[in-house]
Amino acid sequence: MKMKILLLEDEYSLRESVREYLEDSGFAVDACENGEEAMEMLYRERYALLLLDVQVPGINGFELLSELRKSGDMTPAIFITSLTNIENLSRGYEIGCSDYIKKPFELRELQIRLEHALKAELFRSNDDVITLGERYRYDLKRFVLREGEDEIALSKTEKRILETLVKHRGSVVSIEQFQDEVWGEYMDPANIRVQINKLRKKIRDDIIRNVRGLGYKIDT
């Protein structure tokens, strides 16, 4: 059986291009143009992944996913958006999205991000807490890092860095991904490395590893 994807996109040409590309790639796609229609589909069907445009008529992508998360639906979701400021990026991750893709984008990039989100879902722990090394525990629901019973104080930036690494655990996160997912804009790579090194000093055992020339990876 094909994996089924819900696509919410109000721009007709983009919606049809994405739908046709994903169907040619072996997925089944239900496409809609507004939030109310998407909500009706979600009541009727179960989906492997949601592709949600943020700015659509009626219920927008943020509101739709927020309602799903409140109901306990944890289907992985990728936001499609032209919004690029850090407040919107941060809001999406706080609601519970798996990833963002910014317009305009290549269809191949969308497929890569989609496949990564599906792969991450397969490896997601049934527990809300994952183990990092031998001494650390990270609470996926409360975004809290603990060493034993002690909570490790992290700055807002450090939390976003750790969340990005945990979300992509098992894969290398590039500097460009940190720019997109932590800052939402270009940031000097040297400054990014400084912030990551500050976090690494708080988490011992070399759990966050520098993969030379590629980026950083977290061991779980």
C-alpha cells in the first residue's frame, strides 16, 4: 500500500505540480486548497505525513497543526511557506512541525525533506524521553535536558540547536540547516560554531560530534 500524504496548498499550479511529482515518486496524495477541506480529510483518513502551506484561506497551516497536536495527533508535518522570519519559524517548531521548506523550492528538495521526516518518524521512540549517551535524557514534549535528575540550564539558542540536532538525530546537520532552523536567516558560520561549542561544553561525553567539512551530529 502506498504511503498517503495530505497536501494543503492554495496556489493551484504549485499544488498540482507537487501532487503529480509525489504521485510519480510512489506516494498517494490527497490535495486541498483550504484549511476546512484539509480538516475534513483528516477526520476521514489517516496520513503518513502532512504538507501544509501556512498562508491559506480559512484555517491556516499553523492553526490546523495546532488543533491536531491538541487532539493528540502526532502525524509528522512539513510547513510550506514564504514566511522566513525567526518568529514564524520558531512558532512552527513550537506547534510541532517536523520541518520547513521555503518558497520557491525545487521539487527534489521537497522529496528529500519529506523522506527524511518519514525516516525520523520510523525511528521515533514511543517514549517522550530519549537517551543521549549514558547520562543524559531529553524530554521531547517539554524540551528539557537532564543529567540524572538535574535539569541542565540552556539558553533559548542552545535549546533550538539541541532541538535541531535531536530532530535530525542519526544524520549530519549542516551549517546551512542551522541557519534555517535555528536563526531563520543567514548567520555567520563562525558564530554558529561558537554557539554549538557552548552547548557542547554543557553536554559532556562528546555526544555532539563535529563531522569535519559537513556539520554536526548527535549520538543517541
